[in-house]
Amino acid sequence: MHTLKHRTLALIMSLIMILSCFAGMTFSVGAYNIYGEYNTYTEYTSGDYKFKVLKEDRTLSITEYIGSSTDVVIPSSIVGMTVTEIAWGAFEENDKIISVTIPNTVCTIGDYVFEECKLLKTVIIPSGVTKIGYAVFRDCLNLESADIPDSVTTLGKSVFSGCVHLKTVKLSKNITQIPYGFFSGCKSLTSIEIPSGVVTIGESSFSGCEKIIDIAIPNTVTTIEGYAFSGCSALKSITIPESVTVIDEDIFGYISRYDKPNFVIKGAKGSVAEEFANSNGISFCDMYCKHENAEIRGGTEPTCTTPGQTGTKYCPTCKMTLSESEEIPALGHTEEKIPAKPAACTEKGLTEGVKCAVCGEILTEQKEIPELGHYFENGKCTRCSEDDPSYKLTLNSDSKLTLSEDKAMV
């Protein structure tokens, strides 16, 4: 009996020693640890994803994508827990993915998540996402379009910086700023609608957007920070409302009317926008001018072969070019037939020709038809009835006057 107690005690002590060796360690059975639950400080793996459990609500944050698919559809749940976050750099520098679909359970897209995914072309961001972090799509060289849903209220800096093929973007209506470097270097972006509700246009937010021609700033904006539009080489006009009270000196970099003679700032008379334009040698246009005295300058009419020009529409009241001259295509010729002239016995003829009824240019030359010559029979030309000069009267054996039977072709 005593021996049995010792053996039982020894066994218990051994078990305690064994368990103490594994204290603090987590083992996965599939994705579960030996306690049948997840802690919030360990990174787990399930299929193509690594993840962590978020505190409080026990939802998941995807920390890394380890799959090899080119078209990724992120699951809404993993091991029975809802995916609500894509964490810092989860897809960063992935050189395979072309498209990504994010589930509508995700609320937060963390910093650098898709940075330098150079083949990434399309991303579907669902309604439900409220925050997009810093440089999320920076240097995604093939990204062509993006739609940021109205559920998004917070944007990080440099989100689309360096996306050189980005052409179209729809922004959330519920953001209050365009952050620093947001579209910096988006060389293919041709236009952007800044939502009403935006208060601040951040530093370098549109710098290097080489194809944007016109920008209209909504009347909720109060501040435009430095270099916001620097390097926008195609920019012809920008509308700055009276709500804007702060414009940094170098929002366009260093330009003047001598660098961009057709560039104009549109704003209200007596506004900060007008003061800025005058201080920086930039043309200013009263945004409320009705252009009633607008005139056309330099227009030309097209001809059959030469294009014309509509002329530049210019308002001398506000000194603004309203529209640039555009080419009017050449009219082309209006064909008219030149009648043919038949050849005669002694006169040459002409084939049918074609000329332009407007400018008279010969389009198809007439060709010469040789004269026909006479065809005499019984002293007369059968075509024109002209007498045959070689026709003679002769006496027969009975001393009677007769006509010669000669036929001649002259």
C-alpha cells in the first residue's frame, strides 16, 4: 500500500514536470492550440493566411498572405472567426497577385498592405471599410482604377503614390482631407472629383499628376497645402472657392504666367484666390463672370483641302481663355462631271472628266480623242456631208456623162 502511494506520487510529479516543460508554449491542431482556443499574442496559420486574434471581439486580423494565387478572394472568416482587419504589409511586395477582392466584413486596411504589388490591377474595396492606412497601394504600377466606398472616413498618407497607370478614382464622400502625397506621381490620372466635405488638400497630394487638365475645389475646403499641385504640367485651370482662406505659396511649385501662359485660377473677386494669383503672376478669372463679351480670335474657314480653325474663345472682361481653338476638318471636294466632247472628222474630241464644283480643281483629267477623218462615198462624206474634192465626172464609151464609183476614206 505504501509502495502504491509512492508510485502514484512519483507519477503525478512526473506529469507536473513534463507539463512545466511546455508551459507558455502553443501547439496547433489544425489551427487550434491544445487548450482549444486562441490567444491574442500568437500568429497562427490556416491555409493561405497567417493571422492573429484581435482582443475583445475575438475577430481576426490577416497578417500575411502565403498563397500563390493571382486572383485572390480574401475569406470573410477563418477557423470560424470573422476577418475584420488586414494588417500591416500583409500582401506587401507580392509579385503574383493581379486582382484582390476584400470581404465586406473588413473594417480596416492597415499600412503598406498592398505596397509594391507591381502586377496588381484591380482591387474591390467593400462598403464597410472605414479606414485605409498609410501607403496601402504605393507603387502598384499596374493598378488602373479604384473605388473608395462612402463608408471610409479615414485615409492615410501616400495611399496611391507612384501608381503610374492609375486612371480613375472615386473617393468617399465622407472624408475630410486629401492627405499628404495621396496621388503623388499618378501620371495617368486625367481627372478627379474632390468630394464636398473635404476641408484640407494636403501637401503634395496631387504632385506629378501630369494629365490632369482642370480641378474644381469644393466650397468646403479651407486650406491648400504646399506643392499640392506641383508638377501638374497639363493643368490649365483650377477653381478655388471663397471658402479657401489659406493657400501655401508654392502649391503649384514654381510657375508663373511666363511658364504657363494659358494657366488660370478661377475664383471670386477680392478672394484669397485672386490675391494669390496676383502675387504669383498667374492669370485670374472671376468665377462669377458670365462672359457676355466673349469673342472668337483667330478662326479660319476650312477649304476643300485645308482644315480650318474654330478660333480661341476669349473673354476680355475677365481675361480668360474659355476654350482653345480646335481644328475643323477639310470639307473635301464636291465632284461635278465635265461633259465629254465627241471627235469629228477634222476636230479632236475629249473624254468625260471630273472637277470640284466649289474650288474648280480638276479631279479627273479629260483625255484627247483623235479626229475621225472623212469617209467619202459618191462624192460626199457620210459623217459631215462635206464634198469629196477628189471626186471626178467621166465620159463613158457612149459619150455620156457618168459619175465615178470611187469610194475614199480621207
